[in-house]
Amino acid sequence: MSTNAADPLVALGGLPGVPDAVDSVRKAVDRVYGHRVMRRRSNEITSEAALRGARGSAALSGADWALEEVRRRTDFGSEPEARTVGAALRLTAEAGQLLSIWRQSPLRVLARLHLVAAADAGDAVGRPRQHGEAVDEPLVELPLPDADEVAGRLEGLSQLIIAGSSAPALVTAAIVHGELLALRPFASYNGLVARTAERIVLIGSGLDPKAICPAEVGHAELGRAAYAAALDGYASGTPQGMAAWIAHCGKAVELGVRESTAVCEALQRGAA
């Protein structure tokens, strides 16, 4: 991520196609928040969105379980896919508890997210990886930045968040998500952490305060190949690539909105 603008996130928000994506997301979010079911049963929508978002995030990390399997399962520690699904569920639950800390100490939040995802006390848990440490993130095939670059770019990202920005929430969320995926700062679960950080930005910004627009659902629906291709665009650092990544994230939010709208409709019919 490189630009000479005083607020690089605002500059990114002006890239060709990004204002349209931002406007489309805003309209979609407003529509679902205006649904009549939201006035009476918003807590149910939030809970269902969390479950579906966790399922979508786990799918992108290689554990593509049916929603009903995620819903009924209680044991998430028996094998790798189950651990991935369990990590996604824990992260989704944790996200809402970290909103007040994010703007003051984003690096602390990221460390906490990795600790929650890994669910163990290993030496590599809850801290950025060090020189020579391997990374388990099979979906992302980008060159792996070294530990010094990771530390520098994490600090830059942290400063951007702490300073605040007038950029649209979609832009900030997409950049946080893309940067964490490109860096893969932890030894494991980077994708899950990156998508949870995106969720935190969307909620904390006020775009989706009730957490009913699970972008993770949309990312999963768009598919792993499209996700990886859009991330390649982000990593390229070109205006076109950055704009394509932001637009991809916008489409994911809209698909998450569509999912929650369907839940609203089902509740209205008494079928959920």
C-alpha cells in the first residue's frame, strides 16, 4: 500500500470504480437495516449472521462444511477442519468484544485474535512471526514478506487506524483485510484473523453496527479462486489492482446482506 496522499485511505476511496462500490454497499446495507423484521428480531439476525459468517470464513480456509453441520457440531478439536471451524466460531464471537480497543490498539487486538484462533499456549501464538518461522496459509500463494517487513507494515497499518480516516468503511475494511492477508503476520490462521479484522472495521465504523452483513459469506460465495485473484491485485499495489480488491470486498458485503435479507424473509414467513 503506497501513496503520497496525506490520508492514503481517502485517496484509495477515489480510485476508479471504488465510489460506485461504496455507494452500492451503503444502499444494500440500508435496505436490510430497514427490513421490518429488524425492528423486532435484530438479535436473531445478528446471531444467524455470526454463524453464517464463521462458516464462510472457515470455508475459505479449507473447512467447507454445510451450515447445519456447523450449527449442530459441538466438538471442534478432533481434526484439522474441525479446529478451523472452531477457530472461526470463536473469532466471530470475540470480534464484538474488541471494538472499543481496535481504534486505540489494533496490534493488541490482532494478537488477541490469533490467540483466540489458535486456542493454545505455543510460543508462536499471539505474536507476529519471527525470522525463519514457517506460515501455514495454503490459500495465499503470494511471496511471504520477511519478519522485518511484517513488523514495519503492521506498525504502519496500526498508525493509520489510530489516526483515523474519513475514508468509507468499505475502503478501510478492505485495506485492513488485504494487508493482513498479504503479510500473513502469524504462523497460522492468518485468513481467519484477516476476515475477522474486516468484520471489526465494518461494525466499528457504524456501517454495520448490529453485525448483520457478514462479508465472510460473500467471500466464500465468490469462491477461493476469485478471492486469491483479487488479493493478487491488492498485492500488486497498482491503482487497478487495489480498486479491484476493494470492489471485490464490496461485492462480498453485498452478498452477506443478501444472506441476511433471506434470513429476515424466512423469519417473516415463520419458517426460520
